[in-house]
Amino acid sequence: MRMTALRVGTLLAGLPVCQSVFADWTVNMTPGVTSVSRDIYGLHMTIFWVCVVIGIVVFGVMFWSIFAHRRSKGYKPANFHEHTWVEILWTIIPFLILVVMAIPATATLLRMYDTKEADIDVKITGYQWKWHYDFLNEKFGYFSNLATPQEEIHNLANKNEHYLLQVDEPLVLPVGKKIRFLVTSSDVIHSWWVPALGVKKDAIPGYINETWAKIDEPGIYRGQCTELCGTNHGFMPIVVKAVPEDEYQGWVQDQVAQAEKLRELTSKDWTKDELIARGEKAYNTTCAACHQPDGSGAPPTFPALKGSPVATGPMEKHLHTVVFGVQGTAMQAFGKQLSEVDLAAIITYERNAWGNNTGDMVTPKQVLDFKQSQQ
Amino acid sequence: MSAVIDTHDTEHAHHGPAKGIRRWLFATNHKDIGTMYLVFSFTMFLLGGSMAMVIRSELFQPGLQIVEPEFFNQMTTMHGLIMVFGAVMPAFVGLANWMIPLMIGAPDMALPRMNNWSFWILPAAFALLVSTLFMDGGAPNFGWTFYAPLSTTYGPPSTTFFIFAIHMMGISSIMGGINVIATILNLRAPGMTLMKMPLFVWTWLITAFLLIAVMPVLAGVVTMMLMDIHFGTSFFNAGGGGDPVLFQHVFWFFGHPEVYIMILPAFGAVSEIIPAFSRKPLFGYASMVYAVGAIALLSFVVWAHHMFTVGMPVAGQLFFMYCTMLIAVPTGVKVFNWVATMFRGSLTFEAPMLFAVAFIILFTIGGFSGLMLAIAPADFQYHDTYFVVAHFHYVLVPGAIFGIFASAYFWLPKWTGHMYDETLAKTHFWMSFIGMNMAFFPMHFLGLAGMPRRIPDYALQFADFNMISSIGAFLFGATQLLFLYIVVKCVRGGEKAPAKPWDGARGLEWTVPSPAPFHTFATPPEVK
Ligand code: HEM
Ligand SMILES: [Cu+2]
């Protein structure tokens, strides 16, 4: 409300602040922070002004007729109904304008398609409903999930500034390097879009699409999935954190170390309580969107886990369901998406939460064995 | 040709419509069938419209308030399908049924029994489609473009019903198309050469060819889906060696001509109405006909402009960009011709003219955004955002729908024998005009600022424009009930309409009395 009042105020303050008003309302495309996004912005503005000029001419003539050539003003109709030269002219002139527009558009397009000689390769995989980033050169990867709490979405808490545009793990990239994105999907079609980078590419199962960006300025750039991908299509944002080269190197080392630590965690001896504690967190980020935080699900599409035959029955079946998913339903195969530690923690949690007091536990090591036994 | 007309004359000319329900169930009269199409279309318009109201209510504010995302997706899908296949297309077929025989001096459509079929398939098809809302797992939720594999491997169980509904709609459209072509090519009055036909007839002739060309393609793509879902094929399943992008190519090969199917008849109607209220002949008749032909041909080679982000090779990208830009040229010619028709006319602004003038202005705005979308690099930023939603609503609402309203007001006196209430009709126009611009103009800003389409909830910076848009949509939606009232009132009574209520109108339809008798042109008129 306060923002709206502010805007109205600024509007009234008149033209000098016009720029800032527009900046606030964001009525236009962002020029972005890559050379490609700036080229696109340039094309966009050029074609926009071309349309404006044509519009002024066409509507000008039309409004003149509406105003002056009225019967109520006693205007007598003329009787002309063709004019070869005029007709040829207004076919040729638009054609020429378009030819002139096509030249820079072609140049930009060719540049957008030039993915050669990249410094860094990042593989982006779309999942229902999150993104996975794989740093191919350094051999680590991670998922990036929506971080906005469910309470905000369901209006039980105030919405924060970056409502729906925040993730747990952003994609960290260095500035000034050419980054090649290899975009694909593990289920349905998604589309990876970050307006400030001028990058939008469909993530299609069975295809690996290539695109690239070279970011000029450090900053946080937000985007969203732009291809309808099912129920939570509106809830799989993208956050890119562009940092200077040395900061990036430090981050990469952390990630590599963490990947190492995870391997250690897998072989560590876990107690049931540790697993349950870790499992609750992991469950809430990964499973709760469908099965609900209280395990009640949304039958029939998303079955309840509370008291469910799978979560209270034989361990084997439970492992199989989580690791390999259930064909033909929304239940995905989480085996590749989650670490052994998280799989073990979630399964242990599910078998002990909400009154499913089976008392069972499964260790990361056992999950790993299960996976290997199934191959 | 005259033999056909003679038999028809002796068989039918002397009895009126059957009594009661039989009149409609077994209807073969083009006017009755036209009326049924129009009533059906308006019903679907209200149904699809109420789904839009659900969508706009959910989007009134950020956060989830009214519906869950899953149902939201069902609403966007059903809204799109119902508006395209249930509201716009049948409305034009209804206008074609009523007006083509009257305009070319034919006693009826060439294939009256098939005509009955093509209408009656529709209510069945839509009953099937709408029933999916009540099925386990819900209605189709994958958008009116139903991209695989979301609609195949991941689709709800009701997808099969959706496929059969689409098949039925397709059959209905193809039969309608055949009928229009047969009528126009065979039943024109003596002297009515092709280049003397009213533009509405011309645009419908071309539309009918488009229908026959692309509805089988749509049938093909849904059949492939059916096979993937039930018979173990993998046309669109990458896991089985299939190709999800193939789906999009086939779909848009249907889909792009389809958007012209929804606009060409409106071009035709507006080309009748503008000259009538400008009291001046249509400017550039011949170039209008050629432009429609050019648009129709080009519409077959631009489909992949809906797919600029799927990762086509750059050569394909360029080809489709150039062709799409090219299609703006004949479209521009049409706009220039309409404006030139108005220029130095003697204008009055009765409701049909108001809708027609708004059509030109707002359709042109939609054409401008189309031109922007055609620039492939820029489309990477526009694609699948509200900018596209703004674009297609600008070409479809003030384009197709205003074209239909303009036609309805223009010909209502001919259909009912009464004048409609001009004041109410003007109110209907202004409220629709304001509501529609308020609903759809801010969507340009939303899209440019980065709001994707088909989302039930959005980031806070989009809140203001979404609220404005929703208010506009409610205004537009509510106003359409006024239209219902105006039409009912006009059918029931009102000032008697003369045979030719518009002094500037031309054409054979104005030579028969108002209301047009059950049988007209039993003997063909002579066209000089
Ligand atoms: C000047 C002529 C036109 C041009 C250059 C044009 C161009 C385009 C382009 C490039 C797109 C794809 C945008 C995207 O998804 O990124 C598009 C979408 C669309 N256009 Fe047009 N268009 C024109 C006229 C029309 C007309 C006359 C209609 C219908 C009456 C129409 C209906 C649509 C629809 C329904 C979509 C969106 C389909 C969807 O994705 O759901 N367009 N147009
Ligand atoms: Cu198109």
C-alpha cells in the first residue's frame, strides 16, 4: 500500500522523475547485464519505436477521419475505392522497414547461437519442480529449490521482498567468463529463463540445448521456469549469483570439499535420532510440497504417508518407492536427486513421524547397498 | 446448378419450420442452424468466460487464495480450449450459415444434412470435454497447447476424453469447411463472379480451406498422443526414442493457421461494416482479397515462431523469423485499406461501427506486438510471458470477439426483424472497450517486467498491474451479460427493422425482408 502511495506521489511530481517511476514499476524489458541482453533490448526498443511511428501515422489518419469526416458534420462521402500507387507504396515501404529490421536481428541471433570456446560448462537439468546444476569441469552439482515458506504462499505470513523468487542454493557464476549452459530435463519440458542474462532455453527430455552468457556485473539475477511443467510450475524460480572470479574460485573449492564431506557422511555411523532430525528438514524441502508437512498428502493424486502401507510396511518396498519412484504417477525417482544421506534420513523420518512409529531406521550405507543391488 | 435449385424449390419452399424440438434437432435450414451455432457459441463464451473470472480472481493478489495450483492449471487449459473451439470458431460458422447463402443469393447451404451433423456434434464434444472437470484426477491441466510429455506420460486420466472431444470438434469443423466451400463454389447467384463476392464470403472461403488443411493435422497429433498413452508407442516419449519437439512442430503446423481461422472471417465482417457506415465503397477490394490469400499461404510457413526457444538450428530460426515478419505486410495492407475506406467517408457510429473501428485500432496493436514477437532474438525475452498473453488477447478479443459483436449488431435486424436498443448497445461497447483494455494492456508491462504465463501466483513487483488487470477483466466479463440482455430484448420485440436498416449497406442480404423469411432466394437473384 505504502509503495502504491509512493508511486502515485512520484507520478504527480511530474516528468523529471519519470525515469525512476518507470524503474520502480518495471514496465519495460530489462537491458540486462550481458552484451546479448543489451542487444536484445536494443532490438526491442527499435521495433517498439517503429511500431509507434507506424501507429501514429495510421491512427492519425483514422482519427482525423473520425473527427472530420462525419455525417453529423454534413461531410459528403467521396467515392474513390482504389489507387494503384498508394497501394503499391504501402506494401513496399513496410517491406523495406522489415528488411532493415531483419539485419540486426539476424546478427544478434547468430551471436546468441555462438556457444563455442566457453570457459565454464554448467549443465542445467529441469525436474518437477526444481533445477539441478552440474559443474561439469569441477564435478560437483546440486539442486536449487524454492525457498519461500509455504506460510507466505498461503497468506499465513507476510510475504518477503523476494517472494517466490528465492532459492535455497543459487547458481553461483563468475563475472567476465563465457559460461556455456547445457540445458535438459529429466521429466517434462521446462524452460530456464533469467531476463538479466538474456537467456531463455527450453529444457527438453532427450535433448541437450546449448546457450551461453558472459555476465558483466556482479549481482543477484532472478528468473523463473517459463514452460508450463505441471502443478508447481509457478514455484521453481532461478537465482543466479554473479561474483568476481576469486570469490567464485573460493566457492568452487568449498563445493568440492562439501562433496567430499558428503562421501564421508555416507560412511559415518548414524544414530536414529540424528537421521530423524536431518530427515525432517530434507522431507520438508523435497517431499512436503506434495505429501504435506503433516504427511496427510492430497489424495488421490498425492497419497498420505501418515499410516500408509508403504511407510509402515516392509523397508524394501519403501526404499524402492523413494529411490525409483512410481511409474505413471507424480512420484519421481529420487535416487539420483538426493544423496544417500538424505535418502536414508527421509525414509527413517517417514517411518517414525506422525505416529508411524515403526522404530525402523536405515543408514546411508544401506541405501547405497540397496541402490547397487538393484543395478 | 440451376437444376439443384429447382428441385430444392419444389420440395421445400412452401412449408415453414417444423414444430417444437424437431425444428432444432432435425434442422437443415441454414438460418436455424446458424442460430443454433450462435447460441451455442455464446453459451460457451460465458462458460469459458467464467473460467477466466476464476483465473483473474486468483491472480487478483499475490499468494494462493481461491484455488489450488492444480485446479488453476485446469482452468487455464479449459478456458483456452473452450474459447478457441467452443466460442470463436462456432460463432464464425454460425455467421457463415446465416449470411453466406444470403450474401451469394443461394437458397441454403449446399449440404444441409451434413450441416445438421456438424452442428450437433459440437454439444456432444463439449459435454465430453467439460465432463472431465468432474473426473478423478481432474480435467486436462496442460494448457490449450497440450505439450507432450506433460499431456501424455504425465497427463491426467481424463486426457483420453479430451482427445476424443478434440476429434469430434475436428470432424465438425471439417464438415463445416466442406459445406462452406461447396456452397460458395456451387450456389452463387448468376452473375456473382468470384471477384464480386462480398469479402465476408471470400474470407470464409479461404478459412474453410485452412480448416480442411489443418484440422486433420490436429487429429493426427492427438491420435499420436492416444497411441503413446494407451498403445505403447513413443512418438513423443524421449525415453522410448521419441521426440517431444516433434509434438510442437505438428501442433503448431495446425496451431498457426488456426489463429488465422479465428481472425479471417472477422476481417471479412469488418470489411462489410466499415464501408456501410462510411457510406463509401471498400478501398482496394482486389488487394484485400489477395492479402487474405497471402496471409493464408504464409500462415503455413511460420509455425515455428512459437518455438524459437526449443533449440532449432539457427537456419530454421532465421527462416521462420523472416516468414513471420513477412506476414505483417499483407496484414498491414488490410489495415491501411480499412483506414482508407473511412478516409473522406461520411461516418456514423452505430454499435456495429464502434466495434469495427475498435477492431481496427486494437487488432493493429495486437499486430504490432506480433511484429515484436516475430523478432526472434527479442522473442527469447517475450516467449511464454504475459507479453504473449497480451498479444494474443489483443488479436483475439478485440479482433475475433469484437468482429463477432460487430457482425451480431450489424445483422441482428436482419435476423430478428427488430432494431436492437442502440443506447444499450453503445453502453455494451464502451464497457467492453474499457474493460478489455484495462484487462489486457497492463499484461504487456507484466510480461516485459518478467512475469511468466500460466502461473497461479507471482512475485510482489507484479501485484499492481495484476490487480488492475483483474478489475478490467471483471468489468469486461460482467458487461457480456448486458449483451445477452440486448439480444433477448431484440428477439422479443422492438422497433420494426426495414429490409435495409443501414443506409450505407450493400449486398444481397439487404434485398430480402427483415426478418429474413425461412426460405430465401428460392429463385436466384440476378447480379449485375
Ligand atoms: C502481424 C501478425 C502476427 C504476427 C507477426 C504474430 C506473431 C506471433 C508470434 C511470434 C507468436 C509467438 C510468441 C511466443 O510464444 O513467444 C505469436 C503468438 C500467438 N499469436 Fe500471433 N502474430 C500475429 C497475428 C496474430 C493473429 C491475427 C492471431 C489470432 C487471431 C494471433 C494469435 C496468436 C496466439 C493465440 C498466440 C499464442 C499461442 C500460445 O502460445 O498459446 N496472432 N504470434
Ligand atoms: Cu503463430
